[in-house]
Amino acid sequence: MTCDEAEILLHALIDGELDAGHAREVEDHLAGCPRCAAQLAAYRAMSKAVAGADLRYAAPAALRRRIEAALPPAQAPSRRAVLRGFAMGSAASAIAATGLVAIVLRGDDEARIQSEVVSAHLRSLQAGHLTDVISTDQHTVKPWFNGKLDVAPPVVDLTAQGFTLIGGRLDYVDAHPIGAIVYRRRSHVINLFVAQTASTERQPARIETIQGFNIRRWSERGLNYWAVSDLARDELADFGEKFERATRTSAAG
């Protein structure tokens, strides 16, 4: 295990989230690596200091009154609004009845959804938020999604191509649960978000930059993909091409 791999797992070790095998690997690495051992000690000291600090703050009653005074007065919904809501609810129920929970991309929504995946990427970089299942084995990560999403996202091991699989998690985009497969390239994290779509038409990849992060977006076989990272555009493009090639090879086999 390298220092980069161990650093990813230190918070999970502190929180007791690692399985016995991964915990043993990290502990074996720590036994021979003073730098990572010192990092673990620093994390534990920080956790202890935060737990022992009185960080709760009760907002004053005057703040609540000011907020309530600033809110617009409640109004009864019009008959048209009620009917529109009923129609939308009926359509949503019809979609749910088919078992299809999908992110449908419309032109005006795409920029908003891409902004949401960037926000999800940023949230994941906070301590303890990156992975729900930690493993470099695709045969461990892929089955973990079973039963949690309508369609389990494809998971491929690209370690030999320079992109290390480190795990996966559930996230939410556009109010839908979505799978996130997590890779690492040197010190850079790549979140690959995967969601079902109502269309099976293939959409070729394109790369955009939002809030300083690159997003490679494509659709294939009824799935939407967003690969998000602070990697350079060419490296993220390389990741996406390798992932697409691997999934096509797997599907053909």
C-alpha cells in the first residue's frame, strides 16, 4: 500500500468503517511509515479536540422573528396551480410505476445538473464523505450498489492504466439517488457519477469547465455519465476514453 492510498483510508480507519482486510493493510503500512502514522495521530487529536469543544450555538429569538418577517405571506394555491401539481404528480407516479427513476436532461436543465454534480464532487472531498464502500476491487464495489439503485453502474478497474479505483458511494443529483464511482490519479480524485436515462441514444463525450473543475459528460446504453475532477482536460479525457473502451469490451464479452 502506498502513502497516497493509505491517506485516503485514514479517516475511515478512525471512524471504524474499514473491513478487517483493509484495516489490516492500513495498519501494516502505518507500522512502517512514520509520516502516515504522524498524520493519523494528528487526525485523532483533531477529532478529540472537536468532540471536546462546545461548538453548539443557539440563534437568538430576534433572528427567527426577522427571518419570519422577511418571508412573503402564505397564499392559498390557485385552482390552476393545484391542477398543474396534480398532473405533474400523476406523471411522476406513472414513471415510478415503470420502475424507471431517471435523470432526463433537457437543454435548460443541463447546466443546472452539471453544477449539481460539481457540488456533489466538492462535498465528497470533505473528510469521511468520499466513499461508502472502500475497495480497489471492482467485484466488491459493483455488487455493493445492488438494491440501492434501479441500475447498478458499471465498475471497471483502470489501475493498470493509471487510474486507481478506490470505492463508491451513493449521492444525490436533481433530487435522485445516483451512483458515484471514485478513482484517484496521483493526488487527484475523480468522481464518476452514473444515472439512468430515459433515452438509449448514445451521446458523444464533451468536456466543460465549471467552477474550476473539468467535467467529461457522455451517455451510452441508457446511462448518463459525468466524470468530475480537477485533473487537466487531457487526462480526464484519457480517463473517460479508457472507461468507455473497458465497458464496451465488457458488454461485447
